[in-house]
Amino acid sequence: MATIFVPTPLRKVTGGEGKIRIRAATVQQAIDSANAVYPGFRERVLDGDGEIKRFINVFVNGVDVRKLQGRATPVRENDEVAVIPAMAGGN
Amino acid sequence: MLGFTNDQIYRYSRHIILPDVGGAGQKKLLRAKVLLVGAGGLGSPSAMYLAAAGVGTLGIVEFDRVDLSNLQRQLLHRTQDVGRLKIDSAQDTLNALNPDVKVVKHQVVLDSTNIMEIIKDYDIVVNGTDNFPTRYLVNDACVFAGKPLVDGSIFMFEGQATVYDAAHGGPCYRCLFPTPPPPGEVPSCQEAGVLGVLPGIIGSIQAIETIKLILGKGDSLKGRLLLFDALAMEFREMRVEKDPHCPVCGEDPTITELIDYEQFCGVAFPEKPATAQDAEMVPA
């Protein structure tokens, strides 16, 4: 099992859960697995073309998947997939 | 001793005895010029710790007035300051804390016509703004001016902090987030709420990073995005690298001049979005 770290803005979709345990071999499968449990998750992360939205970065164990193999980046046992959106608040 | 007054030697004694600061480091702090964008949630702890540390010149960009609802987290301001300009309230608080600090007030709304003139006199910019258009403006201006940008942002129980320094091999904001979220997905910070202590953590981290940059000590957050989840009480670290294709700091930049947010986002940035529904995707 791997873990998806869900940022606060997406927790509305996950019923408040900040971490989701999923079985997945790739980032795409991780997103699909999360979506199976929490419908709407995928469309929060991926755009209409199925690509990761440009104002969201997905990291596997702290490394941006765009520097790896994108959505095909392997996810292994105990890996953490973090979905990180831009945040603008400061006030 | 290095031109300190007796009071300064005593005031900064806990710095001066630190091997990585010392008298020479304290002098660097006293000579440093730091610009804080915003005197709100993040700007309050940053400004207060930088002032206490003896950073000699603190510029503050802020046009807003103190509102009662600010006081849950914005420690620069007090109940008696409600209705005053934040910049005046901030100056009073900082000078009461440390009269060594010269506070320079910039009571303006930052835009493409004034930002370069404002930031040119400062060594480091600390970002405590609360909206995407200003974040992109400040980032691009810092890239053009070659200034390090100590960045922080907060949302509900979660915060982010990093150091952007494109002039010295680091990434910039657009390396991570080349384009802003569509206007419909950009909420304002007032709607979702924020734990009052949270900006205290993130703003203090920004103050630490600023002091490290001034001293030239330690490993900065350049190239690392620090995430803080207060509910889980967890810190995470993501590696962020300079993007050679970055539209502003990359090898073949497509953005070569500043962009004002109305043009940038297509619509004027809403002060108060209609519903909390707007705030579900991307925090502001």
C-alpha cells in the first residue's frame, strides 16, 4: 500500500481525510484508486486532457513527477504521493 | 566593539554569543534592508522577529486598515488600532519593540508601475501577500531585479514556505506554478478561514530564512518546498528545481515584462467570493 497525502483544499472530496491508503503501481493508478473511493478526486487533480493541472504539482517521495515519468511514475510499497496545489493565502 | 552602543551589545547579546552570528553577523543584520509585502498574518510574525533581531531597515507594503477580524492572528495590530492604517500600526509596534529599526512605509497597492521602484532598495523580499495576482507580480519583479524572495502561504490548517532565488540558481514561483489557477478556482482567504497560530509558524520560518540569507549561514529553503500540516502536526519537504522552460526565469523566457493581475487573470480579483464553495480547490 502507498499513501496519498491530500492537501487541505482537496479534503472536501475525501471527507476530510488527509491521507489515503491506496494500491497502485503508478501515479495515474494512485489517482484512479483515490477516485474510486472518493469520486471527484481525479477531476480535482487532472485537467480535461487527463494531464496534471498546471497549478498542481504531484510528488512521489518529495520528487516532482514531472521530473520523473509524469503520471506513469512508478509508485512502490510505502511510497507517499503528495498532491500540492498553489496556495495564495497570507493574510 | 564594531561600533555597537552598550545597549546594542546587551540587546543583541544572545545573537552576539552565537558562533554563527557574532558581532559581525549582528552588524550584517543591522545593515540589512528587507521588504515585507503585507503586514497581515504572515507579515506580522516575520516583521516582529526581524525587528527584534535588529534588521536595520524594514520596508512594509500595505494599503489596508486594521479590522477587528484581523486580530485573531495579525499580532502587529491591537484592538486600539482598529480602523488605523496597518502600516502605521505596524510601525508603532516595530519601533516599540526595537527603536534601532528604520521602518519604511509603502502605502500602495503593488502593480507593474511601482513594484520595481519599491524593491530596488532592498536586499530581500518577504512574501506575505494574500492573493495570486500579487504573488505572480512579486515573483516576476524579484526575478527581474535578481532579489531573493522568501515565500510563505497559508490555508486553514496548512502552510507552505520556500525561498525563490532565480538569480542564484534556484527556482522561482513560476517554475512550480507557471500559470495561475483559472479565476473561478481562485478563492479569497476570508472564506475558508485560517487557524490564527498558523501564520505564526510559517511567518516565523520566513523570518528564519531571511536571517540566514542575511548572515549567509546554513542551508536555505532554496530548492525545497516545506509543507506544514497543523492538524497532523507534520512537516513535509518537496524538492523543487529550476525549470529550464520556466516562462520567466528559464532559458527562453516568454514573460519579459510585468503583468498586472486584471489582465493576468482575466477578471478583477474578487475581494470576497460569494460562497465557500469557491474556496474548495485552491486556497487564497
